[in-house]
Amino acid sequence: MQGMKRYAVYYAPPAGEFASRAARWLGRDAEAGEMLPHPEAGFDVAALTAEPRRYGFHATLKPPFRLAEGCDIAGLHAALQDLAAALAPVTLDGLTPARLGRFLALIPEGETAALQAFAAEIVTRLEPFRAALTPAEAARRRPDTLTPRQRELLAQYGYPYVLEEFRFHMTLTDGTPGAEQAMGFVQEWFAPVLPRPFEITEICLFGEPAEGPFRLLHRYPLSGASAARKR
């Protein structure tokens, strides 16, 4: 796990049909570190999935961050073990494809209050490990396009879409022309494997090497008090 320029805490589905089909769609398995053939869709899937392929199939919980001075990967690993031991699994109704702005994603169905609280706990508890944004990093978030509250969150947590601004989603396409036209195929491709109910039973540490895409480094099973159910 050493030698990464950034780390992130994501949800990534465990091995199975859902994870396999999502990896095929993106053309890459972030856990195995393998490139995969895209499905035959009648359009250029590779061109539509370049950005999410770089990060691997996931939902962001703690956005990518550099380690703060004085912190190391061993400490982060220990903190994640403790956090996973304290957090309860979360169960929602399911996942469904949706258009979010200019890109497509899988989003949760049903009540998400427990999921919001779950993500907020991860963001705040791991904040001591995050190095402050450089001016260049902050500028890349285009603060002039953000709401006042989002600018506050950017300054405090290094990302504008956390806490009450957080929206759980698993990105499927870039925000490029053609993404909307892919919706029909996406619905058919994922329909046989979408989990119902949708259960989050572990969190994952991802790392970004100096060169190359993010990869899954470790899974942490959640073993806190009785699972939260919002259905």
C-alpha cells in the first residue's frame, strides 16, 4: 500500500455478478488490476467511460486526498479498521440507473438518511489524515461555480459535495456527448445484476500510484451495531 500519491475511501461491490458486469462496462477491474473488453453496444463504450475507468467502479465516501504531514499508510489502515468496526452496514431498497447532469450513474432507491449519516461519519473521522488542498487543487474545483455552502465544505473538507451535499452514486460515464444516448443500453446491461436490496457491508481503501489509475488496496468489513435499514 506504500508509494501512492493519493488515497480514497470508496464503496466497491464485492466479487460477484454485479462487480463483474460493472468492470466489463468500464473496461477495467480495479481490484484485479486487469483491463477488460467492453460490451458490444453499437457505440464507443471506451470513449464514454474513460474517466470512471481511471477510478474504478465505486461510490465515493472519502474523496481522494494526499496524506497529511506526520501521517502514514499504517496509521490510515489502523483508523479504517477501527472505523469499520464501529460502523453498521447500511441496507437500501436497490440501485437504479439515472442521469446526473451530463453523466450516467447508479443511484440508490428509497430512503437514504442512514446512508447520508454513514458517509458523513467516514468523511469527518478520517479528516485528520487529509493534507490541506494546495491553491491549484482548490482552483480545479472551480469555486466560483459553487454555492456558498459548497465553498465552505471545500475549504473545510477539501471537497464540496460532502455532508448534506453528498449524493451517493456509482459513475458509469464521462460527461461527454453521447452519454444520454447510452441510457437504454445501460439499463439492459445492468438490469440482471442490480442488487435488491442493496447492502453496504464493507468499505474499501483505494490508492492512486504515481503513474496509473486508482486501484483497490484493501476491504474493511463493517461490524458495528445492528445494521441500519431504511426501506
